[in-house]
Amino acid sequence: MPRIILIISSKFYRASKSSVEIPGTASLIGRTISLIALIENEKNNLTNKLATIRAADPLTSLKRGFSLVYRKDGGLLKSVEEISTGEQIQVTVSDGIIFSTVNHTIGK
């Protein structure tokens, strides 16, 4: 059974050391350590999930210099084959939206 060590000291007494056994202390300490480990594990899990969410967030990509280009109908533009000269597009960047008209396209 764990023992709690008490050290008693004052200017009138020399430091003395004694121990006291408290029933149920081992069980309580064991449960407390288990709860602390569980909390740390869950904290790490949440941190990992948050990193995954941030990596998948389109705004994170926009902040790195990428943009999202939409057709006038709101559909995401994925290829130059999906747009024609003269059509209007909407370009979303990290700090706003650019409205533009396509002058010409160059495919691969």
C-alpha cells in the first residue's frame, strides 16, 4: 500500500520524517493516473483531428496562394474545356472574390 510521507519542520523542531498509511489511497491514485492518461490520449486525438480538418479546409489552401474558380452558374471550374471565351468567372482567393471575363484559354 502506498505511504504518504510527511515532513514536519519549524524553527523550534528539527525536521522529522514520518509516514502514514491511508486506506484506499492506492486505488484512488491508480484511478487518478488512469484518468490523466485517458485525458491526455483524448487531447492528442482531438489535436490530430483538428490538424486533419485544417488540412482539408479549402481556406487553408487559399491562404497558401491557391484559388477556386467558378463558372457564372456557380459550378466549380476544373478544366479549360469547361469554359469558353467571353464567359464570366468568379475567382475566390484568401481575402476576397475577383470577377472576371475569359479572354482566351490555352489547353495542354
